[in-house]
Amino acid sequence: MNSKAGGKALNEESLLKHQQHLQKQRDLIAYRMKKLAAKQVAITKKTNEVKEKIRKKYEDMKRVLDDDLRITLTQLDTEHEATEKLVEDRIEECYHLTQELDQEMSDVLAKMKTQELGVMNAEKDKRISEILKLTDPDLIQMDEFKNEQLLSLTINLLLFIRSQVPVTKKLFQSYAADVVLDADTAHPKLIISPPGDSVTYTDTWQDVPEAASRFDTTLNVISKQGFSEGRQYWEVDVSGKTYWELGLTYPSIPRKGREEDSWLGRGKESWCVEYFNGDYTAWHGGVPHELPLLAGKKFNRIGVCCSFPGGLVCFLGADTMTPLHCFCTGTFTDTLHQALCPGHDNEGTNWKSLKICDASRSAPVL
């Protein structure tokens, strides 16, 4: 075999090995795709199972409430029937007496003896007096105290149910995070409260030290501590505001340079919901998601929930746990920080602070 033929055979063998290697890699990826598809089916099945269990529990609760309503109304109906029967008996007694009086008035002309008539009148008067006393409507009473107790217990039950619903409120409260704003990241036109729980816009540039972490082109501030696992929930008081943005961001969000690069949700580093003059918009990666169904609605508190296992960022109107928008991120690639932008003065309508609330003690849903 000459060297040329040997080289060709060696090259073919090398190509064959490379082809076999690629086939193995392809088979490995195909197997992974098969496993992912199976995982997707399992997740869907598990989610549907949980949903069905929860649906059945709500149906059970409805049955319990329906039964309790039936029992309570039956109790009231029973007393009503008894009282109504008593009233009917008294009416019947009066009716019979009126019939007797009608008959007596017909017979009175035939009575000729005054003495006999007087005796009869005295006996009749006595009987009428007794009937009038017996049938006095004020003597017929319902058990008002018991009725008031039933109503009070019903009100207490309603208040208890309202304190538990929606159950997502209780769930998210268990994820409540302590959020402290980092004054070293705040734009110079922002005032951060000493405890780090509120941010206020001012027209005056504050005398603050230069820092690489400080936003200098947009009115942002982020939290001191970040988080990279588990689930976190926090709430912000936005009452009285006409313009704000809030959400979550990686620490890599631009702090300097072009203004748009630093805005929350305009890059892939952050997620936010923006409120401006009655309109809500969710932002991520520079893509706006307008929320027209929420137009004109105002919430006192906005909640933000993040799940690292689920790869979710969810925004809610925390007053009623109304869903605003959810981002399905899949996998977070860095530590997340809470982020706030109180907005400019908006022609004098937006001076109020954004204040971080204790999400574990949120006002009850009514």
C-alpha cells in the first residue's frame, strides 16, 4: 500500500469516527428531548391533579356553606311558622267573636226585657275585654335576641372567610421578604428614608458621593440585599401616585450612560410594571405589554412575587390580589434585587413617596 492510499484510508477512518461521535451526541440530545417532553407531560399532569384537588375542596366548602345556610334558614322558618300560627289563632278567635257580636246585634231588637239585656251585655263586655287582652299584638314576640345572634354569627363567619380569601394572600405572605433600599444606588434626585423603606422624588439634586453603583440618568434605586433562591414577595404602597415603576433587576443593569438603558424592564436585566396616568404597562427586554383591562383601576399596594424554582416574576394589585402580569423567565442567571422608580413630579401630581410595606402583615382583603 502506497502512502497516498494509506493516508486516504486513515482520513476515511477519522471521518467515520467523527460521524459516529456526532451520531452519539445526536442520540444523547434526542434522548434528552424525550426526557424533557416526558417531564413536560408529568408537570402538566401534576398541575392538573393539584388543580382538581383544590377545585374539589372549594366544592366541599360550598357544600358546607350551602348546608349551613339551609339549616340556619330552616331554624328561622320554623320560628316564623310557629309565630304565624299563633297570630292566625288569635285572628280566628277575634273573627268568631265578631260573628257572635253580629248575631247578637241582629237579636237585640227582639230582646224586650231590659234587665236580661243588661246581664247579657255585662257578660259579653267581660269576654270582649279578655279577648282584646289575649290578642294584643304586642304580646306576640319573635325571639329577636336569637335572630340577632344568628345574624352576628353569620357576619363573623363572613369576616373569617374574607380574612382567608384569596388563599394566595396567605401563601404570598409566607414568602414576605425584608427589603431595605440601598441609598448608594439612588439617583441624586431621590431621597431615601433613614430606615431604607421609602423613596421620594425631589427637584433638588442631593449632595451625595459619587459611586459606581449609583444611577445617574434615571430615577432608580435598588435593594441592598439580593436573593438567588427560593421565593420572595414584597409590597409597595403606591397610593396617591400618578407615575411609578417597580420590579426586579439583576445587579448588571446599567447605572450610567444612555437613559433608556437604565430604565426598568428596557433591558434583559430587569422586569417591571409601570403606571402612568391611569395606564399600566409591563416591561422586560424592552418589550412593552400593555394591560388595557386594568386601565383606570387604582391600587393602594402593588405586590411582586418571584419564584426561583418556577422562574416566575408576578405582579399583583395587593389590595385584592388582582393579577397584573406574570413573566415566565424559566431560569434566572444572577442574583435579583428589588427595584423602585418613584417617577418625576408629573406636573405636580406625583410628589408622594413610594413606601415598602410589611408584606407579612398586609391589610386584610375586604
